[in-house]
Amino acid sequence: MSTPPPDPQHWHQVPHAPAPGTVLGTLPAVADGQALMQELPPPTGTPGHGFRYLLLRSGAEVKAYVNRCAHFGVPLAARQDQLIFQAHTSLSCNVHYARYRWSDGTCAGGECEGVGLLPIPVVVDVQGRICIAPSP
């Protein structure tokens, strides 16, 4: 019997994590105060889902997080219309209602104490593309 892999501690440890520089979306596609669920397809020939992530916009600022509840390890919602969020304030998992701060992904209530969403460092380029920031 094999043991399951440990939970990822950083966004780049999640299966199918894209490389720095990958475009995750565009600024005009994410309305101010919106939390948008997205998914990059898995590599060709790889079964299962791809890389699931969230884009959150507050004015010109965009945050990105892996779409994975830190408490239960599932996406925060199965579909966009099921995503629970308060614009500019918080996101919640609709499985067990763990709540995370919009600003930094830290647990703000529920069964996620001491953990948080995995942030993805992003930059918005001059064309308005939201890209994974280069590694420092």
C-alpha cells in the first residue's frame, strides 16, 4: 500500500502547476470585486483535471490562489455559480464553509485554522495579461 503524497505547501507543488510566465487570464475578463474560477488543461495525454485556480480583482490589483480548500483539499466550488465570496473581503469553501481572507488567503473562520489558500504570485503586464510572476 502506498502512502498519499503530502499536501502541497506552495502553489508550484500542486500537480500540473504551470511555469512562471504562464498567462492565467486578462484584467478586463475579471470584473472589479469578482472571484473567478479558472482551470488550465492538464498536459496532453494526462488523465484528470488540470491546474485549478482563482483570480480575484480589487481595482487594478489581482490576487491568484490555487482553487483548493486548505481544510478539505477539494476545489472551493464545483462551478462558478456555486462559488461563495464577499467581494474584496472573503471566499468560502462550499463543502465545509471554511472561510479565507480575500487579501492574503489566510483562514478567517471555520475548519481551516492555521492554514490558508496557496497564493500564486502574479503580475499584470502592459497588455493587461495576468501572468505568473517570474521566480525571484
